[in-house]
Amino acid sequence: MKQGLPTSGTDSDRFRFETVMEAAERSGLLKQKSSRIAGRVSPLLVEEAKRRTGIEADTDLIAFALANLALEDKFAEAFKDARGKSIET
């Protein structure tokens, strides 16, 4: 099994995790692991995120969440910019 691969959750959870992390790897976002992050968050938030993703390790959960943000397609931003503008065809 790949390191960090969710051990629970659905097949689609595992596919999403693999897809996001492979894209982050190809983008060079996972080359160095020298940064450390710490913070206090609700244990219920962590528990629910782990349940929904199938990810068990805190480190893998944080990496997955950050990769999702770093790779997001900026659809919301583009939609907001286009709001109120007509689309010519």
C-alpha cells in the first residue's frame, strides 16, 4: 500500500486522495518536507475530515487538505469576476 493512502473510506475517497497527491507531486509541491505546521483545531473537525476522506494520519490529512487548496482550479474566483457580464457566443 502507498504511504498515506486512506485505509478506510470508499473507493472514490481513495481515488480522490491518489489523484490529488499525484497532481501535487507532479507540480513539485511535495519535493521538500522540511516545513512544520502546528495549530489547535476542533477534534470533531479532525474526526469528521478523517471519516470523510478515510485518511487516518494527521500529517497525511494536512498534506491532502493543503494540496487541495494549492491545486484548486480557481473556478469560484473566475465565476465571481464574470458575474453580471454577458457571455457572447
